[in-house]
Amino acid sequence: MPSIASQSTRASGAKIFWATSWLVFALVAIKATYVKLSPFWAWATTKDYFSWLFIRWVSGAAHSDVLFAVSAGIIGALVLIVVRRYAQAERVLSISFLIFCAVSVFYAVLGRQVFSYYAAPLTYQLLALGGEPAKMWSSLAPFATPASVTSLIVAPAIYLIVVWITTWTDARTPGRVRRSAKALVAIALVGWIFLGSRFISKEGKWFEAQDRHLPDSPHATLLLSLFPGTKVSISGTRPSSDEVAELMTPAPPRLSTFGSVARPRNVILVVLESVGTEYLSLYGSNFNTTPRLAAEAKNAMVFNKYYAPVAWTAYSLLGLTMSEQPPMERYNTTTFRTGAIHGESLATVLQHAGYRTAFMAAGDPDWASAGSLEKNGFQEVVHGNQLEGAKNVSSWGTEDRFLFHSMLKWIDERRSQPFFLMVWTDQTHHPYTIGADQKLVQVLPRDKKNEDLGRYLSLIHESDAQIGALMDSLRSSKLADSTLVVITGDHGEAFGKIHGSSGHGFTVYDEEVRVPLMLWNPALFHGAARSDVIGSHPDLAPTVLDALGIAAPRGWDGHTLFDPAKPPRAYFFAAAWGEYLLGVRDNNLKYVYDAREGTQELFDLGKDPNEQRNIAAADTADSNRLRERLASWLYVERLRSASRK
């Protein structure tokens, strides 16, 4: 007959075993509900959730959760072995372990609510960035629905009841049956871990981009973030009063001198969708994508160090038209709209100066915020499906050639009045669709198998040809010398070649945020050299007005790029699908802070333009100095956010 001590140890061991087993079940069940948050499963119907594909997907998604629960169970079992001679310690251990598991279930439910908003688990660094938990709660409060609050209470309660029933049954079950049941559960756990690891290693691409943080354990992520190690904190960095003053002081309206050359009268602003400098031959790419722009560079000012603050289209529109640093408040991850846009825009200033104004897009410009363009100085707003002869090539929009044809027709309607025409292309947006009547230009060598990149480069070449035709038309109609043509991009595009990321909006590396800027006017810029002035989207509107000889309104964030006193830096951030990155370029140095991970990167772009060598550890002085700049910028943005609210 077993001793009372051994019976007590067996009972405590059973509690730890079943508490662990049911914790695994609870965490897997909760992680399975993440399917509703996954863009990968947006197409799924109810029947798809009972498929082998879904089982494999959940095994991968919950892989780290299962490892967390099993690791906790192993630690609990090892501690039990150490204290098994002490009955009181055993009881404390078994009760404490049960409480720990119930709290873990509670946090798993809470973690799902957090993920539905941030697309990533919380870290200590992210909480610190938010200022304090009370402020973070204001963002999470809208998700505190009756159902979610109830689940926070009910899920741990059901868990405790099930564990109690199981351990009660275990104590009254014959030894052979009890051991067989535990063996089957253990085999199932090992099998689940094996299946999840196979899914992660072979099909982990499903968790890239929007789903990249879905397999993370919310528990392990938070616990590991508590250990500082080599992490750095921007929350403990004091803002510099001088830098705060610089950021909060509006740029003074300036007008540069261009000698005796008459200033241009008209403006055409061409925004190339998802086009950065990385793949433009105008900027030194080996791919011959922009032969016309390269040829026209002798009649233009080309800026080498010009940036999009955020690699998202709607925020680029805000910076380009309103000369406003994009607000850092979390935006809607479904539409990425900026919300209502207020203030004086470039179009408003020019309309008041007697210009006729229009915005034309090959896609749907309402992605910015429906009606915002009309309210901010654009007398006409033309959607892609309203362009003459337009044929949609994707759900995003039509072929860009219809946009350029409509531009020329609009310009010819009333040439006696000065005009401001802003146009936004579309085809270079993913999936880079070639129109039925278009021919693929073989920019990418045939031995390269990246079809997406091949189509993308071909479409950039097409945009270049259309812009060249526009310039030819301006010359033939005697409008070239009186028209300023501005070519830029809303953001760049990554193809997994430099830093492993694809698309845009996820990083602040140059491939996603460095964009072209070319100011073309044969009279004003004939023989002009390239400029190394550092600028970003908010600087474009005051630069355009400066070229026209019109003073910029007070209160704009941007500086004219012709101002020799302009600070030599640009700020950017990425806050999409769980990424929280802050960055600053200061002269040739670029500093990036990861607010989720508490890590930092520093690059010398003069020596390392592809940002491959992180010198943050070697150059602590510059890392600390630039982190202080980011802290100052973040401080100013918090003040602005409070004023907007």
C-alpha cells in the first residue's frame, strides 16, 4: 500500500499533468480563433475550418503556445520532484501552478483582443512606448465588448472546472487505465508539436507579411521582453529641448531666387504608385526602367535623398498635399485610411491664386478618405473608372495609359488659365497587372524567374514612356517652359531581395521609403545638377510654391528644398501588422528603432547604401544621439496627437 506522502505526490503530479494538458488545449483553441484575424483565411467558409489544411495551419499558429504550456508543465514537474518530501510545499506548488495556468488562459483571451488591434502580441517595450498601461487601455477599450469581457471570466472558470473534474476522475481511475490515458495525451502532445514544427519549417511563408506575428506566443513574447539583455529603450530617453523646438517651429515661408528666368505658371504632379528609387535607372539601377527620365534629367532638378515618411499610400497623400507630417495615431488596418483631413492644402493655395485644380487617379482616390480631396481645393476629382476608355485590369484600377490620355485632354480644355493637375498612377501596385492590350517589356533578364518583379519593372518602363510622351506634348504645345512637372513616388516596394521583406509598409529601409523626386522645367532647370538635400513628402508642397514664386502658408511642417537652412534630416515610421519602427536619417546616418523588440540599427548610407551593416554597437555615441532625436520627435507627435483629439 503506497504511503500517504507518495499518494500526495501522485495527486500533485496529476494536477500538474492535467493542468498542463488542458492549458495546451485551451491555448490551441484560442489560437484557432485567430483565423478570423488572418488575411490568409479571408476567403474561407465554415467548411474550410474542418479541413486538413486548417488543422495544419492551427498546428503551426499554436506551435509556440504549445511549447510554452509544455515548458511550464515540465518546470512544474521538476519543482515537484525537488519538494516532494514536503507536503505543505507540494500543496502550495500544485495550487500555484493551477493559478498560473488559469491566469495564462485569461491572458490568452486578452492576448487575442490585443492581437485584433495591434496584429502582434504586447511587449514591455511597446507598453513603454505607449507611455503607460492606462494610455494603452484607451486604445484597447473599444474592444472591451460584453462578449470579450465575459470570455475573460468564463474561459478561466471553465478551465478550472475541467481540470478539477479530470483530476478527481484520475484519482478514482485504476492505475493501468490512468497510465494509458496519460500516455495517449503525451503522445498527442508530441505529435502536435511535431506537426506544428513541420508546418512552420515547410510552409511558414503563410505567416509572412500580415500574419508574421500570428504564430508568436503572447505569453512568451511578453515574458521574454521583460529581460533587457541588449535591448534599448526610447521611453527612457529624454527629448532634447533644442530638437523639440526645431520640430515644433513651423518652417518660415521662403522664396528662392532663380535669376532672370521666368518662373513656371502651371504644375503637373505625377505620383507613381509603389515606385521607389531602388529599381529606377534614373537613380543608378542596373535595370533600364526609366530611359526617358534619365534623358530629361538635364532639364530637371533630381533629388537623391527624398523620402516617404510612411510607406502607405493614404499617408503619402497627406504629406504631399497638406505638407503635414503623417500622424502617428494607429490607423485602420482594414482600409489604411487617414480619416478626415483638415488644413490648407497645396490645391487650396493654388485655387485661391486663380488656378483651376484637378486630381486624377487610375484607381479609386477614396482610399484616402471619401470626399477629402474635394474638400481640400480640388475642383475636379476623377476616378479610374471615369477615365475615357478605361478598362480595369485589377480590383485596384485601370491601365495607366488612360490616365495620361485624360491628363492631356484636361490640359487642353482651358489653356488660358493656370492649372494644377495632380495624377496618381496605379498599375505598379501589386499584383502588377499587365493590360490585355499591353506588351510586357523585358526589362528583367529572361533567366530571372521573379515574375512579379518582371511585370513591375515593365510597368515602370511604361510609366516612364507615358511621362516622356507628356513632356513631348508640353513641348509641342509650347507649354514646356511654363509648366513645372513634378515626378515622385508615394512609397517604394520590396521584392525580398535586400532585407527579405516583400511589398510595402512593414519596414523603414530605403527600399520602401526612399522615393524619386524630379522637378522638370527646361527653362528653370536647364543643366541643373542633382541635389543631395535630404527631404520628405511634407517638403514637396512648399518646394512647388517656391518654384512658382508663391509664398507657402504658415503652419506647414515642410521646408522648401531650395532653403539652404533646411535641417538635413527626415523622419519615418512603420506601424503595420504588428511592426512598430521609428527611423531618422541625419546626414549620411540612418537610425532605426524597433519599438516592439527594443532593438536598434544604425547605418552609414554613404558607405552602406543597402543597409546591410548595423554599426549601432560600434557607434554608441551616434546611436544615442539619434535615439534622442527620435524621442524628441515622438514627444512632439504626442503633443500634436493630444491637440488633434
